[in-house]
Amino acid sequence: MAEKKGLLKRLAEGQIWTSIFRGGGVPQSRRQRMMVVLNSVFLHLHPVRLPKHAVKLKFTWCMGGLSFFLFLIETISGILLMFYYRPTIEYAYPDIIDLAEQVPFGIMREVHRWGAHAMVITVWLHMFRVFMTGSYKPPREFNWSIGVILLLLTLLLSFTGYLLPWDQLAIWAITVGSNMARATPFLGHEGPGAALLAIGDINFVTVASDVRFALIGGRFLGEATLLRFYVLHCIGLPFIIMIFMSVHFWRIRKDGGISTPV
Amino acid sequence: MEGFKHLIDSLTKPTILVTFTFIIFFFLFPPSDWFDKWHRRLRFNALWGKKALLIINVLLVAFFIFGLGDPDFRAIVLKPDNVPISGLIFLVFFFTWLSMNQAYKNDELVEAGKPVDEHYDAPNDKVLVWPDLVYVEFICLILFSAFMMVWSIGLAAPLEEPANPSESPNPSKAPWYFLGLQEMLVYFDPWMAGVVLPSLIIVGLMAIPYMDNNPEGSGYYSYKDRKLSIAMFMFGWLVLWVLLIVIGTFLRGPNWNFFGPFEYWDSHKLEALTNVNLSEFIYVKLFNTGLPGNILLREIWGLLIILGYFMILPPLLAKTWLKDMYLKMGVARYSVFIVLIITALTLPIKMYLRWMFNLKYIIAIPEYFFNF
């Protein structure tokens, strides 16, 4: 006589479940547990098996994973924020006020902002952990460099987002930051060497053509700056960071997974 | 009470705080055997034991609780965007401790001829991702999400007055993770502090694996076999990165003047400072003449010093003090490494020149926006 199956088990072996999760059933044997990872597009970021120290929090600190998780949180909360926010000088600030006061469950901006701060910190700590375990040594040198670029992109994402509320905190922080671009060697109009890029009396690098002008879309912070930062923050930089993230994760696997003592 | 606050205020003056950090730092993270000897003699290695973790955390928490009773301290620490930095202080200490603790344990294991903690016997010691890793990730994710929700409900994101280009706040601060750069602006022109040095930080970080050709210590926490590289990374990360951010956040007030953590941010605080350039030192103070009209003649001394610093010092070091390192690294690695290091060292050098001699620029050619 066949043994009586529980509801969960019957579900797991039913047509719907087995069609969604390839293989189906509750993974119990070693082989089935390996197949779970291999058969899932999300889980197969992981290897099937890994060294035992790789699952210990005291070794990994989980900071790389948390950075990625925070990127997802930022993406989701950011998409929700985009429903309510219009990047114009006229509307940006009132939209932020509305977001807090009119929108039900209005903590999306908090999640987004604190998540951004947290992401900067987790990325730094991830870098610190990787350094302290010597995990940047061959064959992982290049992946470390990719990681540094990801750190830079994280900071730039945070920086471009800082302007969007269009309050005093935002514009003056960005003013401090973008004023430095004036002084870029050769490319900023107050930078060393900029005067050399001239033919006769005609300067090529002026206040209306230098790198700061390109960054903020004008001679002063204004409408164009807000739009530029908005597009960079929502589309441009996420697009770039996703490319580098893919390479970063792919290289972790290709370079032999988590680092181990030789 | 007030006496203690005054003591803290004066101890956190950048001159004292930074000097103290510089002096003690390499005894905490010894880069060579000599420092290591003193590190152990001074019993600093006890810092990475469990007892020290407890004591320091209790002291840190006590300091914050005590500080929150003070209105000036409260105003700066509880500013919404500064809350993550208070958290950062605890996190950085905890994770530094955690890594050093494991590194010292592994060093002892290696010394005793035993395998390190992370040692594994491939392929027998492997575990399955499902369920061993997946559930760790899942729990982390849930706990962290809960933490983010509590943080977001408990603390509103900052929103100040609507933007007003005609009214600049005093001080205007960059976002906190760039405050290290803003701090450098005190000592360098924007082209250095805002453009060249940040680029070099990124390039230097990317170059670490190519400069460090020591094969030891890959894949496990360790200290002994990688003293120099860890000590230098720690210096860059803890001092030039985290400490500068903490100073920029908590200790810089109106007019970018320095204020102790318990000091009132008085925008009328006067810091009588007349900074002079090297050329003025030499021609005006030393020779008692006016500055020469010719730019090259005027700045020749500064140019010579800088040229010597960047062109003569590296080969000189390679021949003498850093001979072993030069031989181990080879020309290309050594050149990149030494240029990055002596460029980073210009920051503390310029800090001290400013504090001791009020020196503004070594080379000052404002005509071409070239000041160093």
C-alpha cells in the first residue's frame, strides 16, 4: 500500500510545481539538491558545492551579497519613487514633500536614502574583507579592479541621487562637488594647463565649454543639471553598473569561486 | 563633566588627533619586524582579543551616551545624514577587530605548524549550496530587510528648505563619503584634492593586486606574512579615508573651521591665519627682497623641491632604504608603487607644513591655475 503523502509533498510533485521548478519534488537526495542549483537561473549564480568556510559569516561577512541585495532594494524603491517624482525645478521639491505626506506607506524615500548610505558602507566593508583575506591575489587580480570600479560607480550613483530632492542640502553638496570639476587639469576652465589649449586669443576651455559645463549642463546648477543627474541616476549609471556587476559575478565563478588557502 | 568635555575638545584638535594617530598607528599595525617587536612589547596585540572588543565597545557606547547629553554633540551626531557615520565608526572598529582577530589566530596556527582555520581538504570538505549557503543568505536577507524597515520608519530622510542658489549654508558640506576629499581641499588646490588625488586613489586601488606580488596569505586571514601590505592598506583605509571623513563630518563647522565635538558652532569663531607661499618665504622673509617678476625665477625653488621629491627620491630609496623591496618588485611595479605612495604622503606633509609654518603652496603659479 502506498504511503499517504502530505499536502506540501503532493503540491511539490504536482504538474504546476514541476513545470515551474525544473525537476520538481522536494530536494532530498544529494543529487536533487545539486540539481536545484543547476536548474534555477537565479541560484546558478552560485556553484553547486563550495568550501565549508565559504558559508561561515565570520569569513565572508556577507558584505558582497548584501551590496547586491541593496542594489536590488535601491532599484525597486527607486522605480516606485519614479512614479511620483518629476525632475524639474518647479516640481521636484513639492513632489518629495507629497511623497512623505500624501503617499500611503510613504517610507520609500527613507528606504532609498538609507539603503544608499548602507550600500556605500557594505561595498567598503566588502572591499576590506577581500583585502584582508588576500583574495585579490592571482588569479583574481582583475576582478578586484572591476570591484574598485563598482565602488566608484556606487559613489557616483549616490552622488547623482543626492541632488534630486532639490533642497538646500542637495544643491550645496553638489555645488561643492561640481566646483572641483572647474579645476580639472586641461579640461576645466580654472584647471592647470587649460590656458594652453588655445589658438591665439581663442580659448577652447572656457566656463561654457569645460568639463564642469558638461557635467551640470550649464554654467550654474539649474534645470539642465537636475535632468542630467536624474537621467544618470536612473538610467545611465545603473546601466553601466549592471554590466560591471555581471562581469564581477561571472569572474568570481570563472576564477575558481571564493578564495581558499592554496 | 565640563572639564572632560574640554579635554575631549582639545584632544580632537586635528594637530593633536592626527599626530597622535600617526605616531601610534604603525605600532598598532606593524609594517616590519621592528614595529612588530614593539607592538608585542607594548601589548597592543591584546587589542585583537575578545576582552578588548568588549571594553572598547562599552567605552564607545558610553562615550556616545554621555555625549548625547550635550546639546552641541547631539546637534551634530543626530543630524539624519550623520547617523550612518556614527554607525560606520562602530562597524569599522568591529570589522577591523574581526579580521585582525582571525588573522592573529591563523598566524599562531601557522607558527605551530598547523593548517589555518580556512583550510579545507578538497573535495571532501565541500558543502552543498542548497541548503547550506542558501539558508545563510536567506536569513541575512530577512534580518537585513527588517533592519532597513526599522531604520526607515524610525528616522526620516533629511529634507531641508527648498533650494536657494543665493543663500549658501555655512558650512556647505559634500555628501559624507566625499568629506575626505573636502578635507583635502584645505591643504590642496581643487585640481589636486578634487581631481588628481581621487583619480589616483581609484587607480591605486585597482593596481593593488598588480603591485603586491607576495603570494602568501591568499584566501585566509593572516597578518604575519603580509605585514607591509596590510599596514599600508590599513593606513589608507582607516586614517586617510575613515578618519578624514569623521573629522570632516563631526569636527568641521562654519567657515570650515575646526570645532571640538562638544563645542558650539560659532560662525564668528576667528582663526587668524595668513598663509604664505614658499616663494614668499624665500624671497621676502629670507632675502628681504620683493618677489621676482619672472614666474620661473619666482617659483624655481618650489619646482626644484617637487622635481627632487618625485624624480630623485624614488631611485634614491631604491638604492638605499627600500633596496630589498625594489629587488623583489622589479622596476615597473616599484615605480608605480613608489609614485603612488609618495603622492599619498604629500597629504600629511602638507598638513604639517601648514600647521607649523602656515605654508600655503610649495609651487604657486595662480597665473596658470597651477598651485601645489
